[in-house]
Amino acid sequence: MPLARCDVRASVVVASTRATARTTRSRVDKAATARRTRPSTTTTTTTTRPTRARASAREDEDGGDDDTSTREDAALTKEMVDAMRARKQRRGRGKTPTPTSLEDVNPVNLGRKSRAAFDNVFKQFTRLTSVQKTTRTADGEGLDEVYGAELLSGSVVGEFETPNAKFTTVMVTGATGRIGRVLIRKLLLRGYTVKALVRKEEDVEKLPTAVRVVVGDVGDKDAIKKAMVGVTKVIYCASANSSITSDLFNVETQGVKNVVSCMQDYYHMLAARREGRSPKSKVMLTAFKHPTAYEAWQVDEMDVGNESDSRWAAAAEMQRVNFDPLYPEDEDKPFEFATFNGFVVARTGKAEASADVEDLQAEVDYATKEGLLFRLKGDGKRYSVVLTQDDGSKFRFSFNTTGGWQVIRMPFHKFVNEGETTYGEDGDDILDLRRISRIGLRFDARKNQRDVSMSDVMSGSNNRFDLTLEYVKAIPKGEEPDVILVSCFGAGLEDGDEKDRILKAKRDGERVLRNSGVGYTIVRPGELVEEAGGAKALIFDQTERINTPISCADVADVCVRAMHDEQARNRSFDVGYEYESEQAEYELITSVKSRAGANYLTPALEVLEKNT
Amino acid sequence: MRAASRPASAREGRSLARTRARRRETARPRWLDVGASPARGRASRASADAGASDTLDAGGTAVKKTSLLVIGATGTLGRQVVRRALDEGYDVRCLVRPRLNPADFLRDWGATTVSADLTKPEMLPPAFVGVHTVIDCSTARPEEDSYAIDWEAKVATIQTAAAMGIARYVFFSIDQCDKHREVPLMNMKYAVEEYLKVSGMDFTVLRLCGFMQPLIAGYAVPVLEEQPLWGTDDDTRTAYLDTQDVAKMTLAAVRRDEAANKVLTLAGPKSYSVREVIALCEKLGGAEAKVQKVPVGLLKFTRAFTRFFQWSSAASDRLAFAEILASGIKFDADMTETYKILGMSEDEVTTLEQYLEEYFSKILKKLKEVGGESRQRDFYL
């Protein structure tokens, strides 16, 4: 019987939006009574196909109606009228005389029908005078299935639904925590699929039934791997529940690392299936453990000062610049790193080593990249990375070394033009990513004068340099953040050793995330308070100046909004309530007055710095 | 006769409330005595505000301010309140009818559910443990006994709430209920309001005018379907509100101390008569409505007629509203003061035009997607 098939399909479709399904189900018990009185005549569905099938079965000539009307929202009102007219016509034609059968004169059926008819009339009648009119009364049930419970109940105003929600699976760590609890509810309300990683089996009970739970710790890579299947976004709001150093490290730092690497692994796997590259991972440009790297990377000839001056020429002769593999002391072991060292003439000396982008390990379209990432160990001096365009213009990004191993993230938009700055003329100042021809490293003695003491200058140590390099990678660019990390800047913690330890672990976690290559957002809320969210204006800042608290619900709201916000990608920010003092004695950084409705996050973040 | 036991007038209801309150005062053990008399209750709350948060007098654990109990959470308004509350970060517990699978959708959203039958007071207390604020959205369904739910159960709930040290009780009443006590439901609502005032708890009474949601099934869909509409020839005007806005206002009232111990009327930006609503639907839906006018006189007559028989007295009660329809009542109120109390502004509220416009644009788009044909409906005739 075709009817049964219709119903099955309808229920599948309705179930796709969970809330709707529940709403309908909750009405079923009432509807069931009504349905009993009119057996099998209710051929009502929400699906497209069954309805079409039925329509065409009964009446064939009204087939191509859909094609005649255009699908533009702008001309909706006109379309409304069209649709109405089309339906009117169809109804006129669709009425086929029902053949009379013995069933029609069955007195039991007749009685039932008349009773139902009377019921209907009386219902209408009493409804007229009811003080509270609910949707359940009168025709509520029958209509539900046609228009969809959510349309009918009038909850069409999409205050909660996010269009992206249907295609997004969010993994939440720390789901039972103060922020996590609210966050999960917010995600569910908006129709996201939510996965949660919980530490203990008994925590499963605390979570809403719609959450898919994986039991495991953020230190447990297997559990994360399992949970990561199908995940498109991660919101990391787990935090250590003690301030023991190992706990802090496991949760705040290693946990972030595990989650990010599992996410990247998963996307690698997906990418490998279609023989592509994962958009969430970095691309290796040069690993200096490969001998081929030294074919690409060459020391550049540098002109030093005025060549006609013989003194300078002599000085230039003195310069020594090496770019070689760094052989370990144990000669049997292969080398892993490159060393860029030597000395240059004081004050004006420069040393540079560079590689043609075509000779690098991977050919990359730099326009799809966010920036470069170097892992290196310096000697405390200041170095630069220089990008050369095919027209010869150079762009520089300078950084300080610490003497230990560092991973340095260099977003392309922070590279500055070295040539004469041509303000006002178009485009010359901006690095054209499609025209990058060389990537180079530079030591510039002039850059290092400020920081050195007089004795260094005298001994000539400010023109010595030594840099050990491990790799260069390109960071992918993307639209939205992939991982949102809830960190803190220490608000609400008492000063002391404990605070320092916690902050260090948090900073390390932030750094891991920043250098991972996934799109990130780091949210650092002020002191958390348990109160209703959405009532107070928020303030966004990047310099740890905020000293106001913020409710957990507002932090969760910021996280949810950040997920689909282009401005949130690769930004770190502090957030708190706006100060409530009357005098404007503070500098207003970014505040959002009206929290009602529309998106407040984008305009707030626009003014903040990127890649922080 | 059953009707005799109902609070025929509000005064009766109030006196009933007083006697119960008095009885409670004497009978209750002292350690439960959070708000025996209004005066005492307020005083103790003042100190509670100062610091030591809302605990029982005996000194239990502090109740989180974000813990909320919603009664009637599956209803039109209740579910919006739950959604809104969850979104604002409250821990929401919902009191639902005992069923095999009670209200799945609430738990899917992240609320917790407690099964309890409102007509069985002994089932109530456990649901109130650890709750700071109670929002009562429950009301009798059309097929249910209004007296049992809207009066007896309310009294039981309020007594339980007061005894369990609930810090705020939010109750939904009907606009103008103090002026139209001849309608049983309004009389009961008014009696509950009065009862709440002497309960000793902090309360907020929100008097509602009308929801936009029922207009969809009542007028918008019949207009689209060209079904006959039943209307009366009265001049009743209602300032409709979207339930989502009501939920927003409710939670603002919960949040703000200014709203404590107040009776607020929640009205929409503008009031409409049924005729205007139908006209609006016709305009937006591009169809003409077939309105079947029922004279108010006929309704009044039917009421008078059904009153004679006990078996139809429930129907008679339901028709009692006809009396005030005839008087051309206006469900509307000036919201300036209310907005100030709630810390909101008028432009946060959806107007009926916006609401219906959005509805029609969505539904017509959807109808077009399914090919226009909807269903047959006249199967009774």
C-alpha cells in the first residue's frame, strides 16, 4: 500500500531535524485519537516526493508546474500569488467524484463520520471563546505533518538555527565543565551535531541525550582519534582540575596538541582518499635533514656598502657566510639540521641565504597560504625572513631569537616592503603572493646594534651570527576557525606560583595551537561567573587589560559565534563584561552595546589584530 | 454540584488562600519556615541579598542562582522559555507529566526532566530541591479539568515552592483577569495571583494578552487553504506577542531584581482585532478568507443553554468567555514601565506584521517546493 511508504519517508525526513521530530512525537498521542476516527485517509506528509507521487497519481496534467515559476527570493511576494493561483487551479481540477460504495452507507461509519463532523463544529465553536488559544486545538494535529511542526507552531523565527549547523559536527572537550555544559546546550539548540569527550563513564549521565559521547581523556590519543571521526570543528574548553604541573601539562598543553594532531590526521586520511592535500595541515617546504635542501638553499652574494671604496671592498673580503648541514658530534649519525652562521662587517654587514620557490620540496600556491613557519634555534640576535617577488622587490619579516628552539609563525600580511615605501600608489606595498620567487633568511648587523652592549661592539661579537634550522613550512589559509580554545589570562587567579604555572601551561597550549596550521580562535575570558548570559555588553581586547568578569554562558556564546566567523580565524582575544562605571575613564577598545539579535562578534573582532 | 466548590469570586479565592496560608503557618515545622508571613519573608531575603545566598534557614548548601524549574515545559510558551533559559546558561529542570518517555526534546536540548503529576501534590517536593527560581507555564489543556490544574494544582505548587524556599516564583496570568471574574479561568488566575502575593515568596506575575503562534493555525493556515474561518462579530482587540519574546521577557524578569513582587502585563507593540488579523493574512497570503461569522449572541445563548445540564457544564465554562467578548474588551497595556523594569526596549520585540510576513514567506516557499498540492481535508463531509 503506497500510504505506508509515504509515512515511513515522512518520519525519516522529520527526524533529520531533531527538534522537529520531537515536537511531532509529543503530539502524536493526541493526534492518534484523532486519527483513529478517520482511518487511513490522512495522507499527509512533509516530504516532497510522496506528495508529488500522490499528486501525479491522481492528476497527471499538472506536472510541469514547478518549472514555470522562478526560484528567486526577491520576487517572493509575486511568487506567493503565483503559488496560490496554481494551487487554486489544481484544486478545482483535482476533485474527482468519489464512487459510492457499500462502505459509505455503513451505519457505523456514518455515525462515526457525523460524530466527527459535530466534534469539529463544536471544537471550532468553543475555540472562539477560549481565553488561551493553543495550537493543539482544532486542526492542530492534521496540519502539523503538512507544514512541519516547527512551521506550524510558529517557531519559524530562526533565532536559534544556524544555517551551517546541519553540516557541522562539533567536538567539545571539557563538556561537563562550567563553560562546556552551557556550550553543549547552545550547540544542540542550534541544531549542531555534538560529540563530547568525557573523562569518566559516569559523566555520560550528566550530558544531554542527543550528545554523542566518547569516554576518554585528552591525554589519550586513541580515544580522541575515535571521537574525531566526522568532526568539523573542535571547541576545547577542558581545563585541568588541579594545579599540579603534570596535570596542567597533560590537559592544557599536551591535550591541545593531541586534539589538533588527531584532527589533522583525520583530515589527512580524508584527503588521501581523494588524493589531495588536507586543508588543515601545513605543507613542508624544506626539511633541512634532506641533502637536497642544500641544493636549493644558497648563500647570496651581498653588496656591502660602497663598492668603489676600497676599504669596504677589503671588509667585504673578510665576510664569512656559511649555510651547511650541521653534522652531529657523533659522526655515524646523519645530520638533522642546517646551520646558517658566520660573521659580517660591523654595522652594515649583511648575510643572506635563500632558495628559489621552485626548488623547494613542495610547489605551493602561496595565495592559499596564511604564512610561513620556521623552526629554528638562534643565538639571541635578530634575524629576518625575506620574500622576493619576481620583479625583485623584497618583503621582510623580522624576529628575535631566544637562544633556544623556537617555532616562529610569520603571516604573510606582516611582511613589509623593503624598498622605498610608495604610499598612495597602488599595490606596490603589498606582497603579491602569486609572485613570490625566493624565500630567504637574513642576518643584518645593523639590526643588531641596538640591543648589544658596548663590549660586544668592541669585541666584534655583534657581527657574528649562528642559526640552526630544522624546517620551513607553509601554513594553510582558511575561512573559519577549526579549533576554538578557551584559555585565560589569569583573571581571577591569585598572584603567585600557582598562577604562573597555570598561565605557563595555558600559553604553551596556545602556542601549540597557533603553530599547528589549523585555523584557530583563542578566547581568553575574564573571571567566570555563573549567571545568565546575553544580558550585558561585552568588551573585546588583546592586551590583558580587562578586569571585569564574564558569565560562562557569554563565553559559550562567543565560542559558538566564532565557529563560523571569518574574523575569528587566527585571532586571540580577551573578553569580559563592559565596565559599568559612569565616567568614561578608560579607553574603549571594542565594545558591543546591543546584544539583541544580530551578530556582535564580527564587528568586535574586525578591529583586533590577526594572527595573534 | 461541582461548580459550587469552585472559587466563585476572587474574594472567595483570596480568603481560601489566606486560610491555607494561615494553616501552613501553624502546621509547618520551623526549619522549613522560609516565608511564613510576607513581612518576615521579605526581611530574611533582604539579608540574603546582602551576601549569604539563598539557603534554607537550617543552613543547607547554597542554591545556584542559575537553577531553574519550569512547570509546563512542553507547552507553547513553556518550550520557548526552556530554550531561552538554556541559551542564557541556566540549568533547567522541567516538570513533565509522567510518561514512558517524557518529553524527549527537552532532554535533547540539555534540560533535565522530572516526572510529576501536578494533581498529585505528594509528587511535587522532590522536583523543587536545589532550585532557585520557578517558572510556572502550566495551564489545563482543553480536554483537561481546568479547576484541578489551574487552581488546585497551583495552590499545591505554590505551597510546595514556599515551603522549599524558592527565591522567585514566576506565574503567568491573563490580562484583565481582575476585571472579568465571571470567566472561570480568569477568576482562577486572579485567585492564584492573590494567593501568590500572600505566599511569602518573591513572585513575578506576568499577565499575558495573546500569543501570535495560535494565529497561524487559527487564521493563517485556513486563509491559505481557503477553509472556512470561524469568527465572531465582536470588537475584541489583542496586542499579540511572539512566544519567543514572551520567553525573553520572562527571563529578563527572572534576572532582574526590579521585577520582584510585581504584576506586569506583557503586551505586544500594537493591538489587533480578529478582523484585522484576517485582513493581514489575506494580504500576505494572497488569498481571500471565507469567514463564518458567529454572532456573540448565539455564543451567549449556547452558554446559557449548556449551563442547565451538569454534563455540559464544562462546555459552559469554556463558553463563558463569550460574555466578555460582547463587551469589546481590549487586551493591551502600556509597556513603557514594563520595558524599564525588564531592561528591554520596544525594538527588540517582533511585531505581528513581521511575524506573519516571515511565516508566509517561509510557508509559501515550502508549499511551492512540495508542488503546491497539499492534501484533502474535507473527508468528514
